[in-house]
Amino acid sequence: MFRNAIVRIPGKNFADGLTTVNLGVPRFDRVLQQHASYCEALLACGLTLTTLEADLRYPDSTFLEDTAILTGRGAIITHPGAPSREGETAAVREAIRRFFPAIFDIESPGTLDGGDICEAEDHFFLGLSQRTNEEGVCQLGLYLAKLGYTSSVIDSRSMASILHLKSGISYIGDNTMVVTEELANHEFFSGYERITVTPGESYAANCVRVNQRVLVAAGHPQLNAALVKCGFNPLPLDMSEFQKMDGGLSCLSLRF
């Protein structure tokens, strides 16, 4: 059960952030509306929010997930793979300090984005990507082992369809993974129930289990129906403006 989440309000220069897609320029009024709806959904799921103000020095900083790995046993501050994002971690460290007295750090030359890390109960899947390198994964694996967790590494660098590992997989509890077709048959997931997302709905693979609900990007009826069929309770949210900047539902908060 999650009790808390940290979010950051998008800055007015949100559209100046990094993106690998060509879906148009985000409309800032809709960015704020969608972010507010996201926060309302977290509150409705029973979470207490810590809200950080916008930081115009870092247009991508509303995507808090990339800055830290928060577990039930400890926290790790990441070292984002994009140089323009390295400074985002300072404010996050201050925000989590009262919840996590002991904090580990991913140190250079390691790079690691939180979007590459998928927690599945006591096991973590660590994604090698264009933003997360071997040294970052190695450091995180050692920290997780100290905290009593196991981990496996998945190399997604050749997968053009995803930026981060969690663009292609989500663990939603009850031994169930939501996966894209590209990752559905990976040997690491053979022991899980799998809900495979069709190529036309691949963006929705990044969904988030928050207590009794599964937050899912709106406009993906096949995945929504599959979640209901498997006994889950989806909560669709409009994410169109964040999708334009490579952002997904998990990216917008740190939940613990």
C-alpha cells in the first residue's frame, strides 16, 4: 500500500524539455489541467501529496520518477543520464529526507534514470538504456542487495520503441505484468501473468498500480478492457500533453 507521493508542478517552459517524439508542442493550459487531474487521482487513491513548485531551470523536472528510487527499505538518488537533468536531484533529496534518513547515491560515471527501474514486489528489473548505463545499473544492484532485494538486468538499448524500460513494462501487483509485444516473451517474465498491449496502444503499457486502482492513459480501450477482465480497477487519465514529451503516468510522481 502506498501512503505518500511527491509531485512537481510543471513549469511554463515545460515544452523546452527533452523529447524523442514528434507529436506537436504541448499546450501549457492542458498540461496544468492534466497534471491537476493526476494529483487528484493520487489523492482519491488515498495518498498524501508533497508538492514541489515548478523549477524553470529544469523543464523536465515534473518527471520526478527519474530522480530517485524509493523502496520500503531505503532510498537511492539517481544520476540522470541527460546532462541537462542532473541538477533536478537536489530538491528531491530535500523532499525525501524526512521520510528516508539513509539515502544512497548513484555516482559518476554511473548514470541512471528511475524510469528504467521496475519494482515487482521484492525483485527489481533494471533497464540498460540510452539514459542508464552499465555502471549505474551495477551500483543500483549493489544498493538493492544491501537492502535485501534481488534484481535482473534487461538491455533495452536496441529497442527503438521505448525510451525507458518502464515505457514497455509495468508491474501492477497480483503477479501481473503489463508488457508491450516486444517484451512479452522475455524470459524474465515467464513466471508472471502477462497482459500484452497491442502495438497501437503501446504508450499505455506505462500504467501504475496505486493501492486499489490502476492508473492508465485514457484512449486505450483494449488495455482498459483487458485490465477489467483480469480483475483490476483501471482509472483512465488524459496524458496527451505529457506523451508529447516522452512522459508517462509513472514519470509524474515518486510513490512510497
